[in-house]
Amino acid sequence: MISFRFALNTLCNGHIAMQQQIPPDLGKMADQMAGNQAKVSQLIEQLNDSLDRLVAATVREDWSEVRQLSSDLADGGRENGYRSISALAQRVCDESERPDNTLEVKRSLIRLIGTCGRAKSSQAAAH
């Protein structure tokens, strides 16, 4: 059986330890959140240009440029927490590496465009 004194000491020591913890720097956290929001906003603003260039490269069947552009978009999505954009852009990139796969590249690109449109809409609604 645990003694009352032991239990009291344990509780008191835990309470003292909790009081000694350093509170989070809310100003620093706010700055980080603002910085992250700025990155996300920048990515969203660049989506139209990125998608226009990606569509043009797909129409020209310039698979090297399609791979580069979609890879860049996948990286940007990953860095900013847009997993769905990142995954679909990576799929466009992967599909463009296969010979005679134009139809699948275009299908993946259409899905990517739709997802980017939804991301832009939700970003606009947040402001």
C-alpha cells in the first residue's frame, strides 16, 4: 500500500515541476504561423501560372518540362502542407515518364487542376 506521505510528495513534486515549465513564446508562435500563412498564400497565388505552364507543356507534349513543372509543384505542395496537390502533381510527373501515356498524364492533370481550384477556393474563403 502506498503511504499517504509518498503520494503527497509525488503529487507536490509533479505540481512544482509543472509550474517550472517554460510557457510557450506566443509571439514567436504567431510569427511562425504568419510566415507559414504567407508561404501558403504565395503558393496559392502562383497556382494559376504554374498550371498554365503545365497545361501548355502537356499540349506540346514536352514531357521533360511537364516533369520539371509538376515536380516543382509537388515540392511546393509538400512544403506547405497541401498533400493532395503534392500527390497529384507527383502523379502527373510519374505518368509523364512513361512512353505513350498521354491520356493518363492529361487525366492526372485534370484532377490536379480541380484540386488546385478547391485549394484556392478554401484559401479565399479563409480571408
